[in-house]
Amino acid sequence: MYNSDMPTRAELPTTRQLLRSTAIAAVSAVVLLVAVVLPSEYGIDPTGVGEALNLTEMGEIKTQLAAEAEADAAMNAAKPAVSLPSANAATMPPASPSSTEPAAVAPLAPLPPPAPPVPQRQSSLLGMIGSFLVSPAAAQTAEPRQDEMTITLAPGEGAEIKLTMEEGEIAAFAWVVSEGGAVNYDTHGDGGGENISYEKGRGVSSDEGQLQAAFTGRHGWFWRNRGNAPVSLTVRTNGTYTAIERLV
């Protein structure tokens, strides 16, 4: 079997050539680090190349999302949430006057009523026995409720509001930021060891729709004000959820 010939000493690179190649590789690595990696990963752009290539915005989004995820985890580990009463049972106190009054939130359309149960024929004796066996919790039908809350977010501040929902329950919602303001948000849920992220947004001034619980637990929104001025945010909810909670 033939092996390639060993190179001669004259064909081997000299020490000077090796040092030169090493220096070129080191300089190239530093240039890539400063011009590409720092802007795209951390939003740091000392040369301006990242902004020209739209890499700085990517890095800013990554750092903001990472900071919001850490803040969300810290709030979940904080003290237990305090349930707020339903708007049907008590009127919420008026918000203090400020220059950042929230824009009007459109009224929510009521959710369609559940389909009536199919009647089943049974004897009066079985009906009486069944009425004693059914627990009070199972016999009760969840009553629709609606709530409205207004919060103020200072620059860099975040807040989280969640609904306690059973799997499959649906809540209509609408939230809006004071005129000229915008927030980053994450619609998500957790409970029973499960976590889910429904939707995320950056620089959004309002949102509305329906939130359907993927599992039994707490489902809602986390907002953070990345602007330079305080903003007010008003959220309205309507559905058959058990409670509404502000975690911060």
C-alpha cells in the first residue's frame, strides 16, 4: 500500500508564517465578534455595521425577551396572587387623573351561550337518587362575568394579569394602551406543571380576541413598557372564568 510522501523541511511552514496565520485568524475573529456577534446577540453595536445590516434590532429583541422571561419567572415565584372581585359584584375605584389617560376600549361582544343539555328519560326514583349523589360543585353552572382593570406602567416596568380557567373555557378580551404608547406582551398560561405561550408581540398598542384555556390553570398576559414615558393600560375580560388576578 502506498502512503503519501513526507513533506520536506523546506515545504513546512516557518514559525513566522504560523504566527502570521494565527494573527490573521485572531483579527478576523475579533472583527466578526464586534461587527456581527455583539449586535445580533446583545444589541451592542460599537462600529455601526450591525445597524446597517439590521442586526442590532435583532439583538435588542433577544435581550428584551430574555429580560421579560426572567421578570415573568420572578413574578411567578413571588407572593401568592390576590384575586380581584368581579365587576358585577363591586365597582372598581376610579383611576387617579394623569396625562396618560387610556384610550377607550371597545365593548366586548358576549360569548355565545352553551348548548342546552340533551334531556334524558329516567324514572323519578333515579332522579331523586342522582340529585343526592351530585356534588354541589358539579351541580353549579359557571356564571359569566366581566371585569375591567387599568394599570400604569413606568418605563421598564412590567405587569401580569391572569384568569383562573378550567380546560376549554373561553374568555373574550380587549386591552389598549394610552394614546401614543406601546408595550411588549406575552399571552401565556401555566398550571399543573404545564406551560404554554399563545402569542407574543413587541411595540403593540392594543389587542383583542378570545383566549381559550389549553389546560386548567391560570392564563393571561404579561406586559412591559419599553418606552421612555409612563403609560396606562386598560384590559377588559368577559367569560366564565373563576377569578382574575394581578400578579404584580
